[in-house]
Amino acid sequence: MTETTEHIYDRAASSWARTGPILLSDHTARPFVLEAAGCLDGLRVLDLGCGEGYVARQLAARGAGAILADRKSTRLNSSHAN
């Protein structure tokens, strides 16, 4: 039986937390979106499909209260610690 991408991700999710930009979108679109968002003090944002919470942590650093939602709760484990 071939293992699905979802199962592979789920198995690794508990030990994976990004600490810096590694994906193409981290270097292309995302910096422009964050710059356009500006100061987020006092605002709440919803990060759907947040994975382990990397973008939510960037939004929180700009003052936002982030609400994280992902299909699998195992993907959220590392974001709660930060």
C-alpha cells in the first residue's frame, strides 16, 4: 500500500516547526502581503490551513491575535508553544 502525502505529513507534524523562511512563498508573495497588512495591533486574524502556525506567528509579531485552524489538530501542536 502506498502511503499518502497526508499520512507522511501527519507523522512528521509533531516534530516540525518552521523557524524561518524555507518555502518559495516565504520569499515571494508573503513578504508583500505582510507589508501591505501593516500594523495589526488589536486585530484578530484567522489563519485557515495554518499547518504548524508559521504565518500566524508572523502575524502575532505584528500585533494580531491569531486564530488558527487546520484540518488536523496534530499540526497545531507546535504553534501553541509559541
